[in-house]
Amino acid sequence: MKMRDRGILPLALAMILATAGVVRSQTLQISPGFKEPLSLSGTSGGPNNSGDCGNIAPTPNLIIQVGEDLPYWRISVQTAGAPTILIQGPAGRFCVLPESAAAGNLEFSGFGNKGTYSIFVGDRAQGQHPYNLSITQNRN
């Protein structure tokens, strides 16, 4: 291998791993009174069929570590396609589906138990779309 070709292999490997969904999840640590709204973006969907909540990535889009119980929080996702939110946390597993087939905005809200939450932004039509996710403690 020539000296100038050494950079090509690592770059190609990184591109293959990224397109295969082997990308690290974003991790947030929050507690009551966090600076809000927290906003993140990413790509919905993935190669894995969740069974009831559309196609998701092999790893969560977001991991949230809640340090203390949250009296109220709301996770909102805006995207195109046929979105879903799959949440696995201390109180169980929840699948959020849109109210209608054309809806691209989803929300999960309520009491937030202390613990770790894995958030997957899925797609029921096996598509992949850019999304914006926000987290707030505001009820409005």
C-alpha cells in the first residue's frame, strides 16, 4: 500500500459503518430545572423491525439519563414520513404513533422516573428522514 493510500481505507470503513447504522447514540444527562428546550436532530428509521413501532436503528438515536424524577417532561419529534417514537425506560417500553397517517409531529409526555431512557425515532414505512427532537418541562 502506498503512503498516500493509507487514509482511504479508514475513511471507507467509517463511511460503511455509518451507513450500516453503527453510529454512537447521543447521550444527555438531565434533572429538574434543566436548561430548555433541549433540541437535537438526526435521521429517523433504520434496518431493524421493532415489531410494533416501525423500523428503527440498531442503537438508540438518543440516551437520556434522568438524575432525579421529573414531575413533568415532554419529548416532541417533528419529521416527515411515517414516524414513531420508541422509548425504553425505567417504567417500561412505550411506542408513540401519530394520530393520523399524515401526521409528522409526535409527543410523549408525563412524569419522568429517575433512570436511563433509550429513544428510537422510527419510521413505519421503512423510510429515513431528518428529524428535530426537543425536550421541555413546559406544559404549554
